[in-house]
Amino acid sequence: METIRLGQNGVAVTPLCIGTWAWGDKLFWNYGNNYGAEELENAFKAALDAGVTFFDTAEVYGTGLSEKYLGEFLKQANKPVQIATKYAPLPWRVTGTAVKDALTASLHRLRVEQVDLYQVHWSFAFLMSQHTLMNALADEVQSGRIRAVGVSNYTAEQMREAQQILARRGVPLAVNQVRYSLLSRQVESKGIIETARELGVTILAYSPLAQGLLTGKYAANNNTIPTGARKVDPRFRPEGLRKIEPVISLLRQIGDKYGRTPAQVALNWLICQGNVIPIAGVKTAQQVVQNVGALGWRLSHEEVTELELATRDWLN
Ligand SMILES: NC(=O)c1ccc[n+]([C@@H]2O[C@H](COP(=O)([O-])OP(=O)(O)OC[C@H]3O[C@@H](n4cnc5c(N)ncnc54)[C@H](OP(=O)(O)O)[C@@H]3O)[C@@H](O)[C@H]2O)c1
């Protein structure tokens, strides 16, 4: 499997990342109802079998359960795995020590001494300044507990500021993890993609399948009802589903030429942007296998453009 370096010459990872928000999360994803620990372990193994070794988690996912599962599965892994996790800038976390303590707890749950990437989950840090936050992260790079620093949900300006503070400590900003898919292209219109390229920051695209919409399995003319919080999301209601029909139909049409599914085409479109690694959220081994089918081939330049034109409405 080819690898990509995060940021400027950072950690080498696979061109697809496996998202683990749903691993133990009852609140949004309804964990424990139609999937459980066994499915997750099989999903983990399927990723490794397919050569995908990059996983994204966060301390808040399943209030720590996602990291715990990964830690358990990692113990049985027979090859090196790259783990990205996230620090939550919660209101009561006001000093640099909070970063240190949160990282200690994450490392404990993950049963490792170092993570490959440690990201700030969102930009608003309440009473902690970005200066304090970035310096605390730089300290952890120096102490060897994290290999690379990332941010998430940062605007172009916030990303630039974080990059500058870290640069003073000789630490590169490796990634900005943002919502990005054919149905969420605001990062393009808001200059985040362009600024990341300029700064040498890799984009990790979260919700690359628009939480399942781009698989085409949720449609106005069938009875597939999403689980969990998506039930109240207007995008999953008949009107929302009808709006995306032309996009799904184009994904199918293009996919048919390659013997690929809409999900695989949607992930491939992100990869074709360059400097972008999609983080596909999965619950089962089957989903892993299908999503890995987004690798090893490429849409033509014309097809990339055609998809861009069909999703102009999602730029804003
Ligand atoms: N930094 C942040 O603020 C942030 C925010 C959100 C997510 N993330 C990260 O990004 C990851 C991915 O985002 P996401 O989970 O929101 O959305 P996503 O990857 O767009 O969609 C994931 C969901 O789509 C369905 N799915 C996935 N692959 C499929 C396949 N091949 N066939 C059919 N259905 C499939 C599954 O749900 P069903 O089977 O139930 O439909 C799965 O849970 C997360 O796990 C997390 O690591 C980060």
C-alpha cells in the first residue's frame, strides 16, 4: 500500500483513514443496538488485512470507549498501526497541564506510550489561549509522547495562527481535520483547502460519505431508516434525500464504468483533490472492505470536474 506523509515530511500513513467515532458511541450512532464489540473488532482486522493501518479517534468518542476498543484491538495487531486522537478543549481546561493530563488518559486507554497524531478537536478553547495550547502540544512533541500535532475544525486564519505559534517551537502543523465531502464543500469556498496547501498542512476529510448519504443506500423511494441522531437530520428526510438524487445517480453512472459503488467514487473524488485523506467512519468489516475499494484507481480529470459541477450547491 502506498503511504502519504502528514504535513511536511511527517508521519507516513495510508491514503485512507478509518474513523472510529461510532465505536462505543450510543448518543449519536446508537452503538449496542445493531452493532457491537464483535463487529468493531472484525472491522479493525479487516482494515489491517487490507493494508489500511491509519485510525482516527478522540477522547470524547463514546466518552473514551472508542480509544479503549482501539487499545484492545491494537494489542493483537500484527503490524504497525498509526493512531490519531484528539484533545477536547473543554471550558474547565484552562492551563497547559490540562493538555498533559488529557494526553496521559488517552495514552492509557489506547495502551500505548506515543500517538502518531494529536489533534485539537475544535478551535474554541474558552479561557485557554491558542498560545498556551500550542505550546503545551509542542512540549509533548519534545517529550516524545506525540509524533505530530494537528488541529480540527479550524478556519484558514486559525490554522495559520496555530502554524505560526508551533513554528516558533520548530514543530510543524501536520493536519487540519475538517468536514469535507461532495455534499460539504464549504472548506473549498472558505479558503481552507488553499491555505492548507500553502502551509504544507494535510487535510483529513471527516464525514467523507456525508454520514452514509453518499453510499446511496438512504433514498426517498426505499425504507432504509438511519439509526441514531440522523433520524432527525433533515438531510435524511424524503425532501433532503430527493435533493441529492442527481448526485447519487451520477456517482452510480461513473461507478458503473469502473465496477465501483457510489461510496467508492465519493471517496476517490476526495483523494483526487490531492493533499486530502478521507476518514471513512465504519461499523463493520463489510464497510471497511467496500471503502478500501476507493484505493488503487483514479477517476479521470473529466469525471472529477463533472462531480464538482453537480455539487456546486454544496460549496456554501
Ligand atoms: N473532527 C471532528 O469534529 C469530526 C466530526 C465528525 C467525524 N469525525 C471523524 O471522521 C470519521 C468519519 O465521519 P462520520 O463517521 O461522521 O461519517 P462518514 O464516514 O461520512 O459516514 C460513516 C457512516 O456511513 C455508513 N457507512 C460507512 N461506510 C459504508 C459503506 N461502505 N456502505 C454503507 N454504509 C457505510 C455507516 O453508518 P450506517 O451503516 O449506520 O449508515 C458509517 O457509520 C468519524 O468516525 C471520526 O473519526 C471527526
